[in-house]
Amino acid sequence: MFKRFALSLLLAGLAGGAMAQSYPTRPVTLVVGFPPGGGADAVARIVADKVGKILGQPLLVDNRPGAGTTLASEHVARAAPDGYTLLLGSANIYGSDQLLYKSARYEGARNFTGITRWSSAPMLLAVRKDFPGQSVGDLVALARSQPDKLSYSSSGAGVITHLATLSFAGASGGLRMLHVPFKGGAPSIQAVAAGDVDLTFGTPPSVLPLAQAGKLRMLAVSTAERSPLFPDLPGMKESGVPGFDYTFWFGLFAPAGLPEDVAKKLFDASTKALEDPDVKARLAKQGNLAAPSASLEEFRAWALKEGQESKALTQRSGAGLQ
């Protein structure tokens, strides 16, 4: 009995090794929970193109927007763990999704295999063009002197633009501001440009065109230190809010049960792609930094920690199930 069991383990190991050596033998699908043309889609296509060339098979982007990216995550969580269906995901799969969407029946650590981080980026603190303050310090002072008067927009309750502002308000001593949620990033930013709300934290692809057109103003990046992507904008530490340091990131995930050798092959291909100067430059044009993880283990531990922090902030946000 023991010999038979040992033989089965040996054969399984040999099969897994053979799979990793031959993988991939056909195109790989990369599922993205956002529509084409957005920041996440740009990251996916830039990095996937290079990873596919390294692996010798294309990574085909499959946009599946809807329900706060949970449709895409659910699809990948239910896919076969063979390396041919992957997810461009972030911290929300580790618990935030379950707090916000009844349809989210997965959990990051249980239903996904983490592979590596692909990108990270600061958010941009933007205000209406006629906002009376010229700095983060001015904004904080004004919010403290007039509780609940300043308004901020977001792309929805419980999503990163909302959570970033909540975190900023807490780190600034408990600012009280009026939250005005919208259904998406574009209308959220447009509300600031139109002067309907005072401020927002937005992603670079959403904020930059309107800032460059003079329709709103940027005060700072959401990271503690200045970002090399936006060297003219102060970080939060020098802006007087040293406890606030917020970035958004995207990473590569597969269904749970992916053979470790296949995960390592995807990790190595991703690392090589993200070290390519052209990939770095193309990501930077979109306001993103190439941010490969040090190892599979490092990414998994880091992503879990990020997910737990995101879940706790979502709980504090008061956002309800949808």
C-alpha cells in the first residue's frame, strides 16, 4: 500500500514537472475586470504583450467589466488551475469584494494563486480649479474649520477612490467631509472639473488630461514621498500628513491549485517583462511604475496583508452590499 502511494506521488510530481516544461502550448487568457481603454486595461495589454513573447504564446486580454470587477474574479476563481486562465487583480479580492457584492463567492487566499505584482501607482489629489486652498495644508485647515462642508467625489462607495479619501481624512486628524459617490471614475472626476464637488483622489489616467487642460488642479500625490512619475507634486509627508501613504496596484493571479512550477514560470516571465526598458516607459506614460515582486512567497504575503488592510478600511467606510 505504501509503495503504491509513494509511486502515485512520484508520478504526479513527474506529470507536474512535464506540464511546467511544456507550458504554455496554446494562447493564455488574461481576464481584466475593467472595460477597454482604462488604466487597468493599459497595464494588462502592455505587460501581457511582453510576457506572451517571452513565453512563446500570446496572452489574450479578455475584458469582463461589471459588479466592481467581481464578474471577472468569479470567472477566474472557477476556471481550471492549468495556467491558461489568469486574472489581473488587486487587494479587493481578499475580502473587500465580499463586503460590497453579494455575488462575490470567492476569497483571495482560498481561491487564487498569487504570482507577482505587475504595477503600482500613486493616486492624485485633485481640487476644482477655483478651490481657495493652494496646498494640502490649506485643504486640511479649511476642512477642519468647516466640518461636513467640503465635498469629495468617488467612483463608488467602498472602492479605491472612496477608501483613499477616508484614509486621508483619518490620517489628517479625522476630517469630516461630504462624500458624493458616482458610478465610475469618469463622472467622479468630471464633477470636480465642473465645480460640483471640491476634491477627489483619482487615478493618473483620469486626472491628468483634465489637469493639463486647466479644468482642475493637482495638489499632491497620495504616497508619503514624491513619486518619480510626478516629481513636481509633493508627497504627503512633506504636505503635513505623514501617516498617509496610499498606492493602488495590479498583480497577476491564477485559480487556486496552480502547479508551483507553472506559477514560477509565469513569475519569471513577468519579472523579465517588467525589467524591459520599453515596458517601463510605456507604463510610466500611463502613470504606473513597473513593480515586480521579489519572489512568489513575498508577493503572496504582501498581497494578503494589503487585502486585510483594504478589507478593514472597507468595513470602516460603511459601504453596504450591492
